[in-house]
Amino acid sequence: MRYKPPRNIYYLLLPALFIGAVFLLSGFFNDSRPEKLPVNGKSPFMLDIKLPDTIYFAGERVPLENFDTRESLEREIIMTAYRHGSTIMIIKRAPRYFPVIEKILSENGIPDDFKYVAVAESELSNMVSPAGAVGFWQILAGTGREHGLEINNEIDERYHLEKSTVVACDYFKKSYEKYGNWTLAAASYNGGRNAIDEQISIQKQTNYYDLLLAEETARYIFRILSYKIIISNPAAYGFEIDKEELYPPLRYTEVKVDTAVADFARFAAHFGTNYKILKFYNPWLRKPYLSKKSGKSYYIKIPEEGSRTTLYENEI
């Protein structure tokens, strides 16, 4: 009679067989892959991150001679440079949205560098935060209403790039009047003026780079600067993006609407487009209809005829 091992022994052997198979397969795949050679003594996935000799935010010099300032900026540049997907999308969106923001900043006397605040806030997209802040400038409903934005179930002008940028400009101007410098004005957009005031009172310092602030606010200006540095020279930080890959500005005309719109799908069709594209150009329209409101009028963007299929042709 032949000896039969107990059935449990097979269960004991399974892990050993599995481990052996893993070793065999890993050897096969390692042998079949070309060897990864270092580039300049570094991994090919490792960027050569260099800080600029000098950097300014809104004309105000960043004190890179301070080790803590230098290391804080380096941290954010590294984080931004290695967050490949998000940073690529930001670089691609910038040519579409920066011209709109730059014009409004200029008209309101706000330094051009504040366009990078919108990048830090929303990555140039209509994000919605867990706290309910909305749009490129991440505006809360109460703040938006205080600044005259219409916010209801049909209209939410926090999604209106031009109008929300004007609201952000108003905040920056008031903060600049309070603090006397643009760096703290930008920081207060993240931390709030009350929090900034409290720390100024406690620490007896009025320079952003000398204040110990909450983590997010402490990193905020450096995040903004990292976007400025990388978007201004993407190739230097490993982002080789051809001009034809960038998103060109949208081409459109505007139609004044001062009556009710029963069906925006039909409205869009009347102007040679569809509801999906109409919403893309006008994300502040929150419903597929618009009720008549006494004394109210709106300017709705209508895509330029044929631009959906030819938008890139004139930009390349």
C-alpha cells in the first residue's frame, strides 16, 4: 500500500511554490528588459532641480538668502515638477485662460503675478472644494454674494471667470491697502485676514517670510512661486510640450439675454451649437433653462461658427 501524505501538506506547499514562481518570473522579466542607464550619474526619472538666483513675487523680492525661505521654495518646486499629470494640464491650460485673467488684473491695478494665485487655487479649472468654495478663484457662496455675484439654483457666477476674477481683484486690493505689500495680500487670500492679523499681533512681524503661519498658508506663496517658475520655463523642469499641444483661447461672440430661456438646448441649436458646448463656454449657467428676472440681463458666450473643429488650426 502506497503512502499518501495528509491533504494539509499541499496547502503548506502552496506558498513555497508561489514564491518560487515569483522569483523565476522576476528573473525572466529582468533579463528581458534593457538596462536603465543613469543620466549624468542620476536616475533618468530624476530632474535637476535648480532654484533661480533671484525671484520676485509682484515686484517684491523673495529672500532666498534665508535657508528656510530657500528650502521652502525648493520643496514646492520639487512637488510641482514631480506632480506630472496636474502640472502638464496646468501648462496646457495657461494659454487659454491667462490672457483673460491678465487683462482683468491689469484693469484693476493688480500685479500680473496674481494669475498664479488662480493656479494655486484651482489649477485653472472650475473646482469645488470640500468646504464649498467654487471656481477658478475658489470663492465661497457668502463671499460671492457680498461682492455682488448672483448665486442661486439657476445662476452661479462664481463659475464666471471674468466676474469671479473681478471679485478676487477686489479682495487683493483691500488686503494690499491693509498690509502694504502684495505678498501678504496674496497670503491672506488663503489664510484669511483675521488669521494673518492674529499672527502679526502675536509674533510682532509684518513680513510674510518672517511669520510662522498655518501649514497651508506657510506654503502658499512658495506654491505660487513654483508655478510661476515652472510655467515660465517648462522645459527647464522636464516638461517638453510643443506649442500645438497647448490649449488655444476660445473664440466666441456674446449674446445679450434679458428674457426667460425655456430650453437652453434649443437656444444653443438656434446659434449652431449644442447644450454641451454652450455649457462649456458658460459654466455659470447651472440649469438647462433661465427664468425671467426683472431688470436682469446676461451675456452668454456663443462659440464662433466652426470653431469647435478649427480651434487649433489658427494657433499652430
